[in-house]
Amino acid sequence: MPQRQLSSNGIAEASAGPPPLLASRLAPPALPEPVLLRPRLISRLDAGVAGPVTLVRAPAGWGKTTLLAAWAGAAPEPGPAWVQVEDGDTGERLWAYLAAALRGVAEPAAEPAVPATPPRPDQLELLAAGLAARERPVLLVLDDLHRVTDPAALTGLEFLLRHTDGRLRLVAGARTDLPLALHRLRLAGELTEIGPDELAFTEDEVADLLVAHGAPLPATAVARLRERTGGWPAGLRFAALAAGDRADPERWAERFGGDQPDVAAYLRAEVLAGLPPSARDLLLRAAVAPAVRADLADALTGRGDGGQLLAGLARESGFVHRDDSEPPWYRAHPLLADLLREELDGLGEDERRDLHRRAAGWYAGHDRPAEALRHALAAGEWDRASELLLTGWPELVPYDPEAAAGPPPPAPPPEAVRRDPELALAGAAERAYAGDSGAAAARLREAVAAAGSLAAPRRDRFRRLATALELTLARLAGDHREVRAAAARLLATRDPAQVDSPDTDDPRTGEDADVRAVAGTALGLVDLAEGDLPAASASFGAALDAARRAGRPRTELVCAARYAVLHALAGELRAAERTARRALEMPSCQGWSSRTECAHAHLALALVALHRDQPEEATAHLALTGPAGGDATVAAAAALCRGGLLRDAGEPAAATQLVARAREELASRSVAGELADRLLALEADLRGEQGDVDTARGLLADRARAPEPAPALALALAQAELRAGDVRAAGYALPDWDAPVAEDWPLPVRLGAGVLEAVLARRGGDVRRAGRLLERVLDLAGPEGHRRVFTRAEPVVRDLLAAHLDSGTAHWPTVSDLVRGADEPGERGAAGPESALDEPLTERELTILRYLQSILSNVEIASELSLSVNTVKTHVRNIYRKLDATRRREAVRRARELRLI
């Protein structure tokens, strides 16, 4: 074939018929103005080209070409070879451009012989040898490589990647996976992939883009725009370009959506047009719901290909997202969802009603009454709507209202309400669930007006349902006094014969449990919002039992997740962990729904991990607690956890700022109580730790010196006095942590006070008393697994623990670990330490066995445990017999082998 080369004017010349090569396809395109560089992605590409293949894979509009061009422009000379692949490129055409591109970056002394046609095997080997002999690797960018439809056209390229000794580094931009053997590269760790999740703009990048376009927005509007666009670069550029021309860009950004003409046209042309009809039909029908599963999609389409199509769309399109539940839920990108809902409105009314009817049936059959009710009302299925209210009203209570996808369903016609007043209650419940209090209240009034002639049994049922709605509306309005009054009225509707009835087969027993679950949950939420943690714990505990008895999983999840947080704040780590993990395993915590409740459970686990001194696990759970911050009290609990982690990471100043902001937020909402005290105590302790003891004392001056100060504040004052060097004042301020009244304190506060008193005893020279105090603290900390109170304390505490280890302790393994400063992973076997014993040791024998490790005599052990010497000797003989030992040292060695100690 005739040879080609680029002429001086940049256009390839040929001596015969084939078309010339375009210089524009052999150089990166000009970057769109204004240019916004994204250093984090440039760094990813720089790191990626250390390996053979870097794949930037995403659908249209995700900024692949812009990123590659920006990276190529910043690369040192001679820069990467660049080929822009176009539709219709044959193997011959592709290799012609590859030849030109590689010659353009060849080393003058060793230019490889690049064939300009699909190469023969001998030519490929020659080219591979030439590339392998280069001093520096060749960087080759192939943009839009997905346009090559013939896999054979890439066979030669794949050969070069395998046989150039790493001297050819390919950077490919594509909308889909490539026909290259990517699986082998993934397994070998030689493939760098950058997908939509990384290409999506962060909030900081969104803000920078808006500033570059002359349309800066406040941080809240930036966050909203980032949420609405999902960080999609093309959508953000449309928004930035349009925002600069608006009189009120902030308001416009709030309303920006996929129904904007430019965005809609782009999505139709670049996303929907390329989909097969079956996939596009599925997306259109699925738009009646905010998210779908495969079986819901099948119900909506009447076909059986939903799972396959959804999985493919999530994998390839970049505009359908899949969660990590099983079975998975899928949802469209926010802007695409806007467009699909607009197209859904173009369907005939009968077809839309049919879709809602199908959706209502699916949701009703999968224990999701709130969604089922909305679709039943939209389909005009009045009987089903009323039945859903009657059978599922406790699960229709909104705990974290979210706007439903699409317009609200129409109100039932007046004649239908006259026949069935409970239908209007159903409409009110649906509007309340969506957070539309005004419409809910109007429909409740309509229902009450139509219910005047109801017969007695039905009238009683109507009153219960109407009262539950009144309770809901009071909660949505934030009227705590009315919530308590409505809860009392709701509890008064219970059948006296069924109060605490053990007859679970009587349907009235279930009704009683429903009432107690709904009223108790509402009271718990009010108690929590007011900062009364003990009352909230009691309310949620009772409501949780009632919800489980009634079989109401969503109400159970709401109670369990918050109850777990309260357990964790109280220091009851085992109960917190058990309750939180059970909540996370519940079906109603799967999918995108109930994310807030899941966030509460993760917050509980973060607090558990904090107190057990597991900072990585705590940080991981905290990352999943974003939505839990909507409640000021729960946000304060999250601030306690984050502040503690920052402190432990050596960032006390950042921790102080975070805790101070959280405390101010609580004060602005007039929330007092234990959490406010603990935030104040933590802030004072952080300031004292940074040397600002006077400010710490000032923060605590009034409340910590009151006649009956909060325990957390008294402890913080004692710590401040000790830091000031006044040991006597510290002892005076320290609360009596081992008194009977202290059993109601949060355990972390008790443990902190106990450790501080042990330190004060040691400072006073009473080493024996310090040891006894420390042993008592270990007794309290051990069952729950508290470690942070020891590991993150002042250095003197570690010295105290080491001395206690030498003097003898029933917690020898724990103290030994604490002295070393960290647990050894895998220390205890999964099968349990006593599995090798024919007869297990009793709890008392295990306690004495721990003392046998020390130098204490039997008489001293008896004194420590308040037992007789003969009783101790009897236990020791039993230990020897069960461990097949004849002396003390042998018993200890055997016990350690069995991991009993």
C-alpha cells in the first residue's frame, strides 16, 4: 500500500487513492472554556500510566475526552501519541492513524517500523521489538475506542501490549468495556480504571466550575446542584452556562432538572437513543417508582427480562445506579429520572393508571404499604387504598418524610369519600407520608366531616385512625406538647380488655400492640429531640417490643436504630451492637429507602467502636451516618464521636471547633440534658488538654460547681483542676462514681471518674487503694469491652496499669493488652477456648484462674475476692483437675494454651 506522511500544513498526503489522514484526529482537542483542571484525576492518570493500560470508561457527557486532553496537554514533551477513533473506522483506517501517531513520538535514533495497514504477524513482531528497545515508554491515547466494532481490528494492539516489555502504555477513553482481554489485566493488577464515580464532580469542583463561569453560588446551593446532577460534568456545564444569565441563579439552581431543554435534548440523543427498545421501555415504565428491583420491573413491563436489562444498564449506561442490597435496587440518575417522568406524563391516562395499579400490587405484596397506598390512589383503586390504611396504618406513619417521585395522586372524589370516609383518611396518610402537612390536614378534615354517621364499631376504628393522623401532623409541625396529648388520646383508644393481654391469636391484641408501637415511637422521638435520653430509651424500648409483637418491621427499624444509639451513649456496648446489627439486617433497611434509619444504626456502631478503641471501624461507620444528622440530638451524638476520633488522631483544635459548633447548635434549639452536658465537658477537656486551663474552668464554672452538678461536668472540672496542678481541688470536684446513684450514669463517665480517682490515689502515694480502684473500673469496663478510657488516657494511666499487672489482677489478659497498647488480631479462636476441656470451668473458677497468674497467695486471693481461704483452695483443686495440672505454673501454662487467659 502506498506510504503516507503528514505534510508541512498538517494534512497527510497520499500517493494514491486512500483518503488523507486528518491532523485533528492526531492531536488532543481544544479544552472547553473556561478551563477547569482537576488535579485529583490528573494524578490518577499519571499513576495509571505506570502500568500497561488505563481505561477511562463512562457514558456520554462524563468528561472523558476533556480529562484526557487536559492530561495530555500537561504531559512533558513529546507528550503522548493521540488518536481520535471515529465511527466506521476499519482495521486499515485505525492502523493508518496508529502508524502516524506512533511515528510522531518516535525517538529519532530508533524509529519503529510501524505498518500502515493491519499488520502481518512478522510485522507485529518487528514493531514490538522496536518499541521494546526504546529507552522511554510510548504513551498512546485512543479516545472513543468503543467505536471499533470489529474485535479483530484490536488484535494487533493487544499483541503489542503483551510483547513490548512494558514500553507501550495505552490510555483508552471508551463508553463501554473493550474487547481487549481486560480480565487478565485486572487479575494481574495491571489495569487502572476511572469510571463515572471518579469522573463525577465533587462539591468543591462544582463550586470552582460555577466561579469560573461567573455564577458563584452559596455552599448550600452548590450541594443541592451536586445532588441534582449527580456530579455529571455535562449537566453541570449546562447549569453553569445558564446560571450566569439568570437574575436569581441560586433559585434557578435549586429548580435545575432533566426537563431543561438543553439537558433533555442531550439525554435523548446521547443516552436514550442508543438503548434498545426493550431497555428504553423498561426505563419509561419504571419511572413511576423512585427505584425498582428486577421483579418490580417485570411487574411493570409484563416481561421477564428486568434483571438482565437493569444489570446491563447499571454496568454500561452510567445513568442507572445499583445499590448493594440483595436483591439489588436500581434507580435512574436524577436528571434522567426527571426526563423519564416527563415522558411518562405523555402516556395515555389509562396506561398510566395501569402502571400504578401494577406497582400498587407489587408493593402491597412485598410489605411496603406506604408505596402501595400512593400507587393505589394514583390508579383510582379506592377499595385497595382503604384496605391498605386499615391493615397497615402503623407503617404509614412518616418518620423521615421524603418527597415521592412524580406528582401527588389525585384526591378521591367526594362521592367516594361519602361512601367510605376512611378513604379520605388514606389520602391524608399518603400526603402526610410525603411531608405535605397542609394537604394531609385538609383531607383529614374532609374525612371527619364525612364520618358523622358511622356505626359504633366502625366509628371507634375511625377515631383511632384519625387520632393517629393527628399525632403524625403534630410531629410534622414540631409541636411537642400536642404530640404528647395526641399520643395520650391514641393510647386511650385501646380496648381495656386487651391491655397487656397474652392472647396473641386475638386480632385485638395486635391492634393494641399497634397503638402502643405508634404512640411509644412518637413519644420517644419527642424525648430524644428534647434531650431526655433516659425517657427516650424507655419509650423506644417499649415501642420496639410492641412493634415486634405486632409484626411492624418499619416501626421496629425506627425504634431499634435509635434505641441502639441510646444504648451506645449509655455505654451499653453489647446491647448497642446487637440492636444495631439486627436493625441493619432487617429487610426494611435494604435499598435506598430507610437510609436514615440505617444511618442511626451505623452511628451506634461507630460509638461502640470508639469506646472499644477501634478508630478505623468507627470512622467507616461514621461515613455512613450522614442522614442521621437531621435530628439535633443525634447530630450531637455524632459530634461526640467525631470529636473523640479527632482528639485521638492528634487534632484537638479541630475537635474543639467541631464540638463547640455542635454545642451551639443544641443551644440554638433549646435542647438541654445529658448530651449538652457531655459536649460541654468534652469541649472543656479539649481546651484543658491544649493548655487553656482557665478557659476550661470558665466553661464549667457555674454548672460544675452547682450543688448537684451533672456527672460529666464534675468529671471535666476534676480533670481541669488536675491539669492546673491542684490535686486537692481535683479530688473535691470528682463525683462519687461508685455510689448507688452512679449506676444510672453513662458508663463512660463512670469509668473516666474511676480512672481519675485511681490516678489521684497514686499521686497521693496510696498505691494499694489505686490498685483496688483500678480493679473496680476493670470490673465495670470488661463486660462491655470498654478500652478507650484506658488506652487514650494520660501516660500515667499506663504506668498505673503496668504496676497493677505486677501486683495481681483478675483481668490479667485485658490489662496486659492495655499495657501493650493494642490487641493482637486473631488472639482468640472462633471455636471457643473451653472446647478442648471435658468439663468447663465455672465463672468463679475462671476468676480465680486469672489471679493464679499473679504472685498473690491463696490467702491474698481470698482477701481480694472476699472469700474464705478454704473456698479458694477448693476452686484451685478443681482448676488443676479440669486442666490436668499438678501445680500452679502448669495450670497457668495450660490455660494460656487453651486461651482461657
